[in-house]
Amino acid sequence: MKASARLLSALTLFLLLGAVFTQKPRAKKPTKAPGSPRKPPARPPVRKPTVPPLPEPKEPTDFPPPLLGPPSIFPDCPRECFCSPSYPNALNCENRNIRVIPVIPSRTHYLYLQNNYISEITEEPFLNASDVRWINLANNRIHRIDKQVFEKLPALLYLYAQRNQLNEVPSGLPATLEQLRLGRNRITRIPTGVFSKLGNLTLLDLYHNQLSDSDLGKNTFKDLKSLVQLNLAHNTLKKMPAGVPNSLVQLFLDRNRIDDIPKAYFDSFSHLAFVRLNYNQLSDKGVPKNVFNVSSLLDLQLSHNQLASIPLFSGHLEHLHLNHNSIESINGTQICPYSLQADLSDMSKVPKLRYLRLDGNHLNPPIPLDVIMCFRLLHSIVI
Ligand SMILES: *[C@@H]1O[C@H](CO)[C@@H](O)[C@H](O)[C@H]1NC(C)=O
Ligand SMILES: *[C@@H]1O[C@H](CO)[C@@H](O)[C@H](O)[C@H]1NC(C)=O
Ligand SMILES: *[C@@H]1O[C@H](CO)[C@@H](O)[C@H](O)[C@H]1NC(C)=O
Ligand SMILES: *[C@@H]1O[C@H](CO)[C@@H](O)[C@H](O)[C@H]1NC(C)=O
């Protein structure tokens, strides 16, 4: 009697929610991400000459010449930059075909040098730039940085140097630094102690480099006491990075070769909320039973791995991505963070999971009843 009443109410719930439950994965937009930096202008197409061709010009003369602007009301404004009268602290030198950094006026706080042909950072242009707070050097050809350049910028907060040709993390970064973006370089080396003074760094982006396990020591990240976001995605790591500060909130490790997570790996973190391990080589063997049962986690992404079963997670998790694994069945009783017999009229006990992706596995609808009974806040499941 009691059991059939329970079944009936579960069925009603199922019918009520059924309409919105199953949805197809959204089609990927084929367009490029909006804010992605522009490529430097391509060379004009070569026309078949009617006269004998001149030899191919060699670098650097085959770069288009720097674009010079009209004279500025600021006498110290470099000709290849724009100095806005309404923003006297900004120096806009982006998209100007610059090869050599001009002398930076001392009034500069915000320095924009992205999308040029700069290959080296030397000390001279920065000798007077002691108030610089932001430097954007993204999308140049930088392969060498003089050691003292950034050391002598005592106000520097953000350094963006993604999309360059750096082989190692630059040394001599000032203790004031809060954000360091070095994604899409060719970094294979993190010099010892290079982060040791950076106690205020909150964001470290090393995405899309060539870092392997041996390039990351036990103490590499140890002194980054304020680190909130660490992005090591798209490298060649086989192991989880060691010694990551416990201040961390976001850890991105997509597109590596990680096949194993140590049992207590996440135990020391109390703020970790976003973990991305998409496109790795995780199978059930490398994922200890309780490793993701971490109460601070809100968003866990494990798509494109080789998992055969759904890992356990805490009742606080809100988003779970498990698409494109080898999952064959789903048992709501086993993955429910609370006993299904528990009094789930106490809303604080209801698991917070709202979004679940399971497409690209070996599962077929319908979604088992015990999944629906446990995860009552689930409003989207992709299967
Ligand atoms: C450096 O800045 C000071 C003060 O703004 C200025 O007087 C001086 O001419 C500048 N020197 C150079 C080399 O730009
Ligand atoms: C680090 O940040 C704190 C708090 O914002 C600030 O008081 C301190 O001066 C910073 N340290 C350095 C070296 O900039
Ligand atoms: C998950 O962790 C919580 C708190 O640490 C614990 O009470 C619970 O038993 C764990 N879940 C499982 C299935 O082991
Ligand atoms: C799900 O797991 C529970 C507990 O381990 C078990 O009693 C139940 O039979 C399983 N359900 C299915 C459909 O396999």
C-alpha cells in the first residue's frame, strides 16, 4: 500500500518533469569565439610578375611598416601609439605593426601593445614607466625578455603575454603582480623560484604550452598563497600538479594525458569549486571512489575520458559533465549523495545537482526513476 503510493507520487513527479527532462546536446556554434585576438594582417597575395621577380624580402623588412598616427596633444606620445586626451593614463599601441617598443611615458598606467610584431622586451623603453599597472603584450613574437624589465615596475598588477614564442616563464616578476597570462606560448621550463615572490597572484594561465610532469616540481606553485585560478590545460601532463595552493577556486587541466588522481588529492582544498579534466585519460581505475566527494565543488567536468561508471560526488555539486565516456548504466541509488530513505522534505538535504551531461556514453533514455527521485533540483539532463 505504502510502496504503491510512493511509486505513484514518483510517477507523478516523473510526468510533471518529464517534458523538460530529456534534451539533445546543443549544437556547437561553428563561429570563432568573439574576443579572440586577431591574427596579424596576412601578407598581400603574391601576383605573378611579368618582369623577373625580386628576391623574397627577409624579416624584418617583410613586416608592414609601423602605422603612425597624427601628432598628439601629448608631446611625449610615441608616434606609433594613440594617446587619448580623455584617458591620459592609457597608451594605446595595439595593432600598429610595431617591432620595437617605443619609450613609455611616465604617466602611463595602462599599456596596450597587443597584436604587433614585437620580438624582444628590453629595459630601455620602460626606464621611466614606474607607474605601469597593466601591460598587454598578447599576440606578438616575443621570445626574449630582459630579466630586469618587470622587476623595475613596482606597480605592475596584470601582465598579459599570451600568444607569443616564450620558452620559459619570465623571471624577475614583481611581487605586486595579480594576473599572469602566458597561454599559447612554447613554454617548456618554469625556472626554480620564479613564482616565489608572487604572494598576491590570483590568476596564473599557462594554457596551451609544452609543460610535462618533470617541469612542475613539488614546490613550483607553493608560494602562490592567493592563487584563485590555475589553468594548465592543453599541456602534456600525465599527473595531477603537486603542491597547488589551497586557496584555489578554479583548476583547469583539460587536454592533458592525466590517467590517475591520487586518493586524497582534493582533501586540502576548502574553496575549490570548479574542476575541469575534460579530454584526459581517466578510467575508473585512476579515479578513487571518493576523490570527487568534495563539498566545495560546484562544477565538475570529466567529459571525453574513459570512465565506465559515474564517480561519487557531494550533494553540493551543481553541474556535472560526463559526456563522451564509456558509461553503460546509471544507478540513482548508488550515486545519490544522501540515502533515498532520508527525509528529503528537508530542502537543505536535497542534492543541488541541476545540470547533468551524459551524452556520448552507452546509455539510453528513459532516465531511471531513482535518479529523478534523488536529484529533485535537476532541470536539465542530456543523455
Ligand atoms: C621621465 O619622467 C620624468 C618625469 O615625468 C621626466 O621629467 C623625464 O623627462 C622623463 N625621462 C625620459 C627619458 O622620458
Ligand atoms: C598584496 O595585496 C595586499 C592586499 O591588497 C596589499 O596590501 C599588499 O601591499 C600587496 N603586496 C604587494 C607586494 O603588492
Ligand atoms: C562523502 O563525504 C561526506 C563528507 O565528507 C561523507 O559523509 C560521505 O559519507 C561521503 N560519501 C560517500 C558515498 O562515501
Ligand atoms: C542500484 O543499486 C542498489 C544499491 O547498490 C541496488 O540495490 C539496486 O538493485 C541497483 N539497481 C539496479 C537497477 O541495478
